[in-house]
Amino acid sequence: MSRGDDVAKRALEGFQAIEERLRELHRYVADLRKAFTNYVEHGWKLVEAPKPLDPRDPAIRWLRRTLDRIQERHPDVDYEFVRDDEGRIVGLRFKARDVEEARDVEGPTKWAFKTAADRPREGDGRGGSS
């Protein structure tokens, strides 16, 4: 095999690998689109935390109590904390019937997430929960 043939063969293999990766990405995007459509159709909203938060942080504990009180006033409100692989909170997924209920959930959630993210960690002097 000549040097030119070898280069052409490697280029063809590279293009085939790129095409396969593109097919994988298209499948991934299709799955994301389907999940997002399902999410929106069922009325769920998401408040993202600025960074992963310790679920034991005082602001997060306060948020849990506050959300429980909101559910007492608005029984149709539903929520769940979104966690990463290490159990840290990365968001709050919630369902509200109307704009007022959504505001009742979003306001305290954003405050608690910001407060927990800005809190200095013990030992390193930098902000945020770990």
C-alpha cells in the first residue's frame, strides 16, 4: 500500500468515526427534545442552583420547610430537588397551577440557592456549599 493510500484510508476512517459520533449526537438531541417536551407539557418548571449545594445547608433546610408551608396553602404545588451523582442539590423541579403559585415557589428557592451558594465553606475561605 502506498503512502497516499494509507493517508486516504486513515482519512476515510476518521470521517466514518465523525459520522458515527454525529448519529449518536442526533439521537441524544432527539432524546433531550422528547424529555423537554414531556417536561413542559406536564407543567414542570426548573430553578437551577448556581452550583451544587449541600442539602444540609441551613438555607436549604429553611427552603424545605418553606415549600412544605406553600404546599399547605397550595395543595396542587408539587416539587422535588434535583441532585447530582454525589447527592448535592443542583436544582428544584416544581409544578404550579398558575403564575402566583409559581412565584411563591421561585422566590424563596432562588433566595435559598443564592444564600447557600454564597456561604463560605469551612476550611477554605471560599464561598459556597460543597
